[in-house]
Amino acid sequence: MAVKSAESSQRLVPGRLLAATHNRGKVEELKALFGPHGFQVVSALELGLDEPEETETTFAGNALLKARAASKATGLPALSDDSGLAVTALGGAPGIHSARWAGEPRDFHRAMERVEAELAASGSPDRTAKFVCALAVVWPDGHEAVFEGEVHGHLVWPPRGSHGFGYDPVFVASGETITFGEMDPDRKHAMSHRADAVAKLRAALLS
């Protein structure tokens, strides 16, 4: 779903595209998703940009916040991803707090342990969950667009696999038997929440 769309004439032109993130895993996925379309993805980390504090209450809000700051700092079109895990039995948590669920410094193994502990404490047999991604694009002239993607599945324990990042080792997508952590990266990229959001972006801004 496009939360806030650009004007119909606004397009992303192949060339340099700033990924407004310091997460190396996200950068690699964005390079894999945009590289074939002629984009040279450079990250905020590579350019030494500061990470703005994520003060919004939604994935879309935080994605826009980061993309605006990056585009303003560099004069480049900026792409920002805000994403996370939403667990049904935990009321959608950890949600926008996914990266910091275990506090600082970020430690996803401890974060996965906390999710498992809270699921056990909830007493619910429901282990369904989804990954959510909001992908924001901000142009230097102020145009903005946001596209949201999801992938549904369920959680397993203990973690399995060493591919991917974040909560990938405990998430099995619907219709699959292995976790994202066990899955070949190209296969994951084809079905992930990020791929879903990118497909919507491509249809709107690259066609």
C-alpha cells in the first residue's frame, strides 16, 4: 500500500541512490533488489551520516523521518526502510521497537530470546507472526512516497540457520518449512516483506 504517494510524473532515475540506514544487512538486501535496475546503492553508514532518533509511532513515519534527514544532508534521492517483526500473541510487539527489543547495544539473539520468553509467559499457543516493511523515498525537491510490504508466517524455537539478519533464524514464512536464516538469500529476497515493498515501489516509480 502506498501511504503517501509521489506525483505521477515523479520517478526514480537509475544512478546513485542513498540507502538511509546503518544496518549492513538491509544495505545488502537493497543492493540486491535495486542493483539489477541500474542503481548504485550507497549507505548512510558509508557516507558517515548520523542516524536520526526514531521518534515516530509507525514504520512509515520512521522510514520517512530517516529518508528526509538523509536527502537533506546529501542532496540525493534517499531510500529508507523501517521494518520489524509483529507477533500476533504479543499484540504486534516488538513492532517498531524490533531492533532495540533487547536494549543497547543491539543484540538480536537476546531479542529473539525475549520474544520466546514473552510468548511462553503469554500462555497463548498462537505462534503466528509477520515481518512488516515500510519503504520511503524522499527526493531533494521534497517529493515523498511510502510503500508497505508484509510476509506472514510463524515462529520456531530454537533459532535455525546463519543467513540473513535480525529475527530471520526464528521465522518460517507461510508455505515454507525452513527459516529465513536457513534459506538461500536469493530465495528469501524473492519473498520477503522488503521484496514486497520494493515490488510496489518498482511498479509506481520505475515503470
